[in-house]
Amino acid sequence: MSVIHKDPETMNGEPVFVGTRVPLHNLFDALEHGRSLEEFIESFPTVTRPEAIAALKEAKAALLDKL
């Protein structure tokens, strides 16, 4: 089951964590700027650590499938 949801009615179709309005790009931005996964979760408490890890795995799989 995916932890990422994309719906034109939610955040203009931007991918978000299921059951939240937290855009997936916030996770990538945080990591890109040197923040830890724990810091991201503290900033967005509606996203759990297992959900954040699952989202990273989904993104990795999607990227590797396109290579």
C-alpha cells in the first residue's frame, strides 16, 4: 500500500503523504538541506517515521524503474 497520494482535489494534485496535506517534496527538501529524518518528522508530526521511510523507498523504486 502506498503512503503517497496524488489527487487533483488535494494540494492541486501535488503528491502528499496519505491522510495528510504534507507534500512529499517537503521530505526531499528537508533532506537536501541537511536536516535529519527525525527533524522532518518533528516538523510534520502527522507523518510517522515508517511512512517517511516507505515514501523514500517508493521514490527510489520509481526512479530505478525509469533508468
